Amino acid sequence: MTTLKRKLLEDTYQKFFEVATSEIIPLKTLDAILLDDITGFGTAVDEHVFSKSQFYTIIERQREQCKDLNMKWNIVPIVHRVSKDGNSAVFSDDIIVKMDVDGERIKMELRFTVVLEFQDDTWFIVHWHGSKPEQVESETDTFGVDQWKQKTIELEKIVTERTSDLVKKNKELETAILQLKATQSQLIQSEKMASLGELTAGIAHEIQNPLNFVNNFSEVNVELIDEMQDELKTGNYDEVIAISNDIKENQKKINHHGKRADSIVKGMLKHSRNTSGEKEPTNINAIADEYLRLAYHGLRAKDKTFNATLNTDFDESLGKINVVAQDIGRVILNLITNALHAISPKVNTPNKEPDKEPDKEPDKTPIIWLSTKQLGDQVFITVKDNGSGIPKDILDKIFQPFFTTKASGEGTGLGLSMSYDIVKSHGGELKVESKEGEGTTFTINIPK
């Protein structure tokens, strides 16, 4: 086949394809390359032609279907074969069609085959065949647009049903979450009040000391005032001035111890209230020291025989750090209380039974170590005891909500879980190290 004849063949096929897939090129443009008795079969059931006029009718119908679909055609050649005598050819291509259906860009693949014959120096289209891989269900819908629309409707129905179901389940979940939050709030408040109850006796002990000072100095001042009045009557003004100075000093002491009692009460009120969640400059050393003494005296009030050595090592260069004071205070109190329970012979904790012989001397002196330290931009708070330690099989569970080793009714199991979450919310970590028979160390580290 000559080059000219081959080019004419390619041009004829290209022209046929362009006009057949166009929405605007006049169909009569194909008159010169279509045989009058052209035959062909389209993708729909009734798309079969045996004449040029029938072919034009089908193309016109397809063009009507293509309106507003924004169709794009892409040819992927499969077989372009010419007979040995060079007068017949079969072109078979895959056609990828992209179009917009109900706002969705979809893709469809077609197989397009054309038979051409060379007569009177012209290549003519004698037969064409279009097919698609899906099973043909429509008699007239060439591109399966109606099927796509029906599938879209079915999908929308499914989506609507599932959305309705999800909305219903979401409302149920929201109700459950609200109930859980209410329960959680009650449990947290219960845990806070339980820890406050642990301190009640310690608070009474700590308040009693300043109150004793206030009472004693008040009584002394009454006596001094009587003396001062007697001296005034005799005109001994030098003695009056001396007595008034004593009264003034005593009044300062009364004021000091009154403020001390006031600070204890305010601290406990803060502990019992819901936190505002706002961070503020806080003296960690003062909080740790306060809670250590209160918790210790609270436990001693329950067990007069209990004694322990309290070792503190506070980093005086620490200064104030930016934390939610109430929350961090609760963490420190919880760790101190747990440590005291671990060394108390009367409290049942893992690895030990309550002391059945209260008069028996303990095997070792109970000791608590409480320290603070600043390293770089991190602050470390350590609570250590020389109690019985935590068994390895439960060490990984102690931070889980509701996990407790105490007897029923003695603990909510939220103390360490809440402490862990509070420290995490401050961008820090709460770690534990324990050795059975030797003791446990909890370490809080938070950014300054």
C-alpha cells in the first residue's frame, strides 16, 4: 500500500470518528465516505442500522443524549489491520468516555470497530460496531446514562437510610456521653471528697496548734491590759509603754497564727472545689510540705501507734511554676496518701496484710521521702516509701481507671488514674518504680 493510500485510510477513519462523536459537525460531512447500505450495531439493544439514513438517525439520537454531559473522548488503538490486497481494512479501538452525570464525573469504556473498503480511489465505511463491557440493559440509552442515574438514586437512598441510622446512633451516643460525663463528674468529686476526708484529722491537728497560740496569747494580752490599766492609774508611763509593746508583739503572733489557720482552711476549700483549669504561678514546695504534714497527722489520728520518719528535700531555687495549683495539689496528696498507706501496718495494700498484732514492733522504720528538683526546664517531684512495694503483675494496671487493691468501699480506683491524666494535661509524665519488699517511688515531671 502506498503512503498516500495509507494516509487517506487514516484520514477517513479519523473523520468518521470525529463526526460520529461530535455534537456540532454536520452529519452530511460523512456523505462522501459512507456507503448507502452501511451496516452497524451500537451499544443499545435497538441500535442496528442497514442504511445511511438509519445511521444518521442513531447519531442524532446519541447527540441529543450527549447534551450537557460535557463528554470527552480518548482513543486507545487496539488493532488497525489492512488486507493483503490493500483494499480492505479493520480498525478496532478502545474508547474511554468521560462525562458528567448528576454532578458526578464518571468514566465508561467502549470498544469501537470499523470496516473500510477502497473503491474508486476512496475509502468507504461499510460497517461499524460499538460495544461496552457491561451487560446491555437499555434499548435506546447508548451511553448508559439512565443506568448511572438510577444507580445514583439507589445510592442516595442507601446513603439517606444510613445517614438517618447514623444520626439516630449519634444521638444515642451523645446521650450516653452526657450520662458518662455526669457519672464521671460525680466520681471525681467523690474521689476529691474522699481524699479530703483522709485529711480531716490532720486538718484538725494543724488548726489546733495556731488556735492554741491565739487563745494563749489572747489570755496573756487580757492580763497585760489589766496591768497596764493599773500602771496608768499610778502614772507609771514607762511601764505602760513596755506593757503596750508586749501586747503589740503578742498581737502580731495572734495575727500570724490566725493567718496560718486561715490558709489551711482556704487550702482545703480549694481542694474540694471544682478547678477553674487556669494555670497560675504556684509554690510547689509549700503545697508538698503542707499536704505531707496534713496527710501524716490525719493517719496518726486514726492510729495513735503509727509513727514514721518524714524526709524532705525541697529545691529552694525552684521558685513558682505555672500550673493548675488545685490539680497538682491533688496529685501530690494522692501520692503521699498512697505512700503512707504503704508503710502503715494497719492499712491493707498489695503484698501485705493489716497488722494483726498492733503492739508488735515493725520490722523496719517506716519512712517517706518527698523531694523537688529542677533540671533544665523540667521540674521533678518525687514521693518515695519503704513499704512492701507493688507486685509486678499489677504494676502496669495501677493507672487504669477504677483499678484498686483496696477493700470494697475503701477507694474509687480513680486516684492514680486522675493523677496520671492531670500530669499529662500539664505536658508532663507520671512514672512509677517499685521493688517488692523494698518500696515504691513515684516521680512527677512537668515543664516549668
